[in-house]
Amino acid sequence: MFNKVLKRLFFYTQVVLIALYLIFEEIVWDRFAKPLFRYIKYLKLFQKLEALLNRANRYVILALFLLPFVIGELLGILSPIVAVKGYVILGVILYVLKLLIVAFAFWLFKVEQEKLLSFKFVNYSYQKILQFTNWIKTTQAFKTIKRLIEKAKVWVKLQYANLKRVIRRYFIR
């Protein structure tokens, strides 16, 4: 009986975590962070910075990576706390700022991945994150929730198209 309850508790916790992961991936990463990351990559300033970083010491690269990463993650923790306390707009601003800062850290990681992974703790952490992400993607809960989100996206797009048609028909002539 106790094992059955524990298994259910684990399953529901897994479902909640996977749903949050998928929502983050679909909304935050795909809609905001990834386009921002691509934009940053092609700015002339960042191309010059990339050339400068290629000549930098690996410890300098580590410091330049960890500082914005830690600041960004702290902003990510702070933003919902601020929002829950009633300062929703400030919470959103802090989260957008987090995305900008972490986008820089991810850009730096992509540019100087070899130097950063030469540190054992960074390499270990990176491998564990990849293993955890792969484990999540192989679970049945992930696959089920992913299918449900895909169906929901199709439904929302269909409703949006219908709404546009109704607006055109009745309001735009």
C-alpha cells in the first residue's frame, strides 16, 4: 500500500516537473530566448568579442561565464517572488532581464565550450544536465504531455484562425 502511494506521488511529481519543463521549453526558450540568442550571435559587437575571447585565458572565460549565469539564475529565483508579492510588472521585467543575461551566458558557453568544459566541475555538471534532460525525454509522462501540448497548440491555432475569420466577417468590410 505504502509503495503504491509512493509510486503515485513520484508519478504526479514527475508529471508536474515535466509539464513545467515543456512549458518553459515551448514558451520561454522557443519564443523568446532562442530568437534572442540568434540575434546576439550575429551582432558585430559580439563577433569582435568572440575574437577577443578566443585569445583569453580559460579562467577569465570561466569568470565571464559564471558571473552572468549566476546573476541570471538569481534573477530567475527573485522574479516570481517579487511577482507573488504583488509587483507583477517588476517580476516580469526581472525575468526578461534574466533572459537577456542568461542568453549572453549561453552564447559565451557556445563560443568557448571547449575551454569551459576543460574544467572538471563544468564538464561534470554539463554531462549531468544532458543525462537528466535525456532521461526526462524518454519517460512516458513526457511523451504523453508532449502529445497533449501539441494537440493544444493545434487547437489554439484553429481557434485563433476562427476568431480572425469572425472579426474579418463582422468588423472589417
